[in-house]
Amino acid sequence: MTARPRRTERPRTVIFTDLDGTLLDLRTGSWKPAEPTLRELQARGVPVVLCSAKTRAEILPLREELGIADPFLVENGGALYIPKGYFSFAVPHDREFEDWDVLELGLPYAEIRRRIQTIRRELGIRFSGFGDLSAEEVAGLTGLSREEAERAKAREYDETLLLGGLSPGERDRVLRALERAGLRWTHGGVFYHALGARTDKGKAVRALIDLYRREHGEVFSVGMGDSRNDEPLLRAVDLPVLVQKPDGTWEDLSPSPPRLRRVEGVGPEGWRRAVERLLDQGALEPELEWG
Ligand SMILES: [Mg+2]
């Protein structure tokens, strides 16, 4: 009697998603177009991992509103927050915060601030970061409420810089000095960010995929983003998806990450369409074709 081949279990699907401009509308912050689809994923037990430049203080209330119980990463990959007991094994962590194990991948904020102070002194160029400003000043600059500005200021691994008042030459000198000081910078449209040279969303996503593998065996990872800032995330997953920007274009990531899918739909509308397409095509299996 010949043994029948054993049915292999489906890989565990995990969705990693950017927030601003992807799951959240860039202008209004709304995620309502994606709500039914998000609920469907939750009903099927598909984890949704929020991956943003936002701080823990900003993500926690949002996560509550979205009804998501999965780990998340903060400040462009500065740290991973994993609920205690989420995995069946003890998760190696750097510190604990309330009911969370925290894996720190970024440079501590105080160290980033210290290096920025040195740069300001050495170059003699005046510029400020969120750490130099009051919550009222941040609110005035960003259009956030005072409470939201307070949360945006609660930074742990990434400093937001205001370089708009500098001449192009001064700005370039500051950016080069950040690189020499072992920092990486990104530009999010209005503000610049300074963070540890080896910190990015992709590194944090890979660390989390490893934990999911340890728990579930094979994992099929989907990544959703809208901008260059998401490129490391999109390169870290099996299926990278770009949603459209408000002007209907897709970010140019050339050379494109392998297997990149560009979905029609701006922000949460594109998010909804991409996930529905995956659900329609046999619930998120790696072999699926995206016609
Ligand atoms: Mg974004």
C-alpha cells in the first residue's frame, strides 16, 4: 500500500501595512473605505501589522479604533511592540512596556538628539526638531490638535526635523552631516526625519516574519505601502503592493521590488481593492496569480 501524500497546511498569511496614505487617507486620516475588508481579515484570523513613522502614543489609540490585536512597529522600524502572550514562545525583547514586549531596533531618541545638537553647533546652522518645540508649536505647524501634537512629540527612535527655513545649500550641509554622524534621513513631503543609520521598516518586518515562522511554519507575507519610505517594507515581503497617491499615480520605486503589484485606488480604497482581490482569489495563497 502506497502512502498518500500528506496535505500540507496553508501558509499563514500576514499583512504588513503602512498607515498615512495607505490604510489611512492622506488628507482626512479616514480608513472607512477599508473597514469591511479589515473586518473580513479579522474574521479569518489574518494578522494586520501596522508599520508607520508614527509614535507608539499615536498608534495605540488608532489600533484600538481599528480593533487590531496584532503587533505593530513604530517610528519607521525603530521598535516592534508585541503583545505579551501573542506567540506561544517567549519572545526575546529589549524591554517591557505595560503588556508589551518591545524589540528595539533603532537608535534611542536621546542619542539622535545629542548628535543633532552637535551638528547644529559644528555647522552653526539653526534648525529645530519636534524635541525643541512645545506641543502648541507642533500643533500650529502641522494642523494637529494639541493632544495629537503631544502624541506626535512622544518620539523614541526618530526625530522630526524642520529644515524648510534653510537655504538649499544649508539644508544639504545638514543632511550630509547627519549621514556623517551615523544617522539616516528621510523626507516625508513636509518634514525630514533623522533616525539610526540601520533602522528601516524592512528590518523590523523581517524580524517579525521570523517570529511568525517560528510560530506557524510557512508564512506568506503581504506588504502595502504608498511611498518611497515603504520601499524596505515592500522588499521584505512575498507580495508587495503599492496603492495610488492622491493624484492617481504610483510612487516610482525603480528599480521596482520584485513581484510589485500596483493596485488601482487611492490610499484606503486601493488597500480595500488589493485585499479583496487576494480574498477572491482563494484566500491569500502564495501561488496565486494576480491577473
Ligand atoms: Mg505612507
